[in-house]
Amino acid sequence: MIVYNVGDTTNPAKRHFDLSRIDLSKLEERIMDMPTTSLSMEQQFKLQVLSEQVKSLSLDQAQEYLLEVMRQNMVKENLLKYWMKKM
């Protein structure tokens, strides 16, 4: 549920989201139902292989790996934002 400020409803710039009133469980269900959030069979297999590989990592290796994955994800996010602006 998204709640708008009841002040000036004619000006969309003055509307705001009351995040405390959003039912996150329903939002999560809707996101998971989207076709882009489900993994292909090949992706599921790769994830399973990766899962087995990371079990043997030390704590330091796992932390380095996590940070590198997050860095790459941020780069990907920046590229997507850039491409969306250019379209």
C-alpha cells in the first residue's frame, strides 16, 4: 500500500511515499512473480556449482569475494543507469 501526503494532491512533486505503510511481504511476492527474477535452469546450475565452491573458502577469501561481487554489481548498476539515460 502506497500512501501519499494529503496536502497538495495536484502537484505530484509534493507527494511522498510513506514507506512505513508498505506491506513488504506482498511487494516481495509480486517481485518474485516477475519473470525477470526467476532463474533459468542454466543459472540455477551455475548457482549450485558456485554454492559448492564457496563452501571451501576461508573467511578472508569469502569476504574478499563478497566485496568483489558487490563492486561488480555496482558497476553493472551504473552501466544500466547510464544506458537508460542515453536511450
